[in-house]
Amino acid sequence: MSGVSAVPAFKAALVAACHTLYDSVVTASGDYNVATFYGWPTSYSDEMVIVGGASSDLGDPLMGSQRRRLETITVQVQYLCTLGGVDQQTITERAYYLLGLLGAYLTDAGNLASTQVTVGGTVIDCVVSSVELTETEDEDDAAVARTADLLVELTA
């Protein structure tokens, strides 16, 4: 972990968690393979989870001999789902389903010793703090495939 910020460790742990979550849970159910990326994608998939930009706010040092600082981290995660032959509702609900899997993973109700809520011990907790949806808007694009693009902010 960096001495200044937990962002690099948090992003790496979040990407690893997404790989585990989507590779095992989603493909085991017979759904499409979801590609997870740290930063901008290096290849294309119909369903992508992109762990992108981050910001952090370092609070004032706490009292005590070690003078630790609380850090609030915000990370953008993009869910981009594109599929031909379906209506807009189907692909939009699919994007929200994938986000719901991560949301449920992060809350991990009932397991107090879980490292899921701390994303591998890199943060105190992590929650979905905002979601913005963009859907297929162009008529020509909609004739070929439908797209749902969720831009999600996680706060830890």
C-alpha cells in the first residue's frame, strides 16, 4: 500500500473482487462472460466492467501518537452492456443486474468477519454512492444493438 493513499491497493482489490464475482457467479449461471478491466479496456466484450478514475480526500490527522489520517476514496466503475437483438429494457436491466451483484457483494449481510465489505482489507467499508444511466439514443445505432452504460461511483 502506498504511504500517501490507499487508492492503488483499493483499485487492485476491487478489480480482483470483480474478476472473482463476475467470472464465477455470472458465467456459472450461463450468462454472458463479463470482461473486467483496470482502467481503459484493452479488448472489447459485449459486457464490460471498467474500474476507472479515482479521487481521495485526506482528512485531518487523528489525535494520538501515530497521527493516522482518514481517507475518503471515490472510484468510478463503468458498466457497459451492448447487445443486438434485444429491446432497451432488457439490456438496461442487465446492466443494473450486474451492478446489483457488486452492491450485494459489498454489503455482505450477515457475515461480520467478511473481507468483502472492506474490499480485501483495503478500506473500512465501501458503498455505491451514485449511478448515472445512459441508454442508446441514436436511431441508427438502436437498429444494430442496444446499449446501457452505467457510470457508478463507489465511496470507501
